[in-house]
Amino acid sequence: MKPNVGGIDKIIRIIAGLSIIAVGAYFQSWWGAAGLIPLATGLINWCPAYLPFGWSTCKTKEAE
């Protein structure tokens, strides 16, 4: 898997995932489990939803 999540995108995903999990735990709701998705994609630097569109937020080095 080639990383396609980087920088600010990664930080936002991790914070959002942890926030969703915390809110779900506070309200004792299973919806908090949905926070695992942005958390996991932020931690592994790869988002399957970006593949069909060819998107990437990683900085790449261009060949010199």
C-alpha cells in the first residue's frame, strides 16, 4: 500500500477519530465505534476512499 494520507490530513483524522470514540463512550453509544475508521486511516497513512479518485495528501519528491 502506497501512503496517500499525510500531514494535516493525518492529524485531523486522528483527532476526529479519538473525539468520535470519546463522544460515543460518553453517551454510551455504539456510534463511537465509527471513530475507529478515521483513527485507523490516520495511523496507517492510507485511505481506501482516496483510491478511485487518485487523491493523495502526501508530499511527494519529484525526480530531479
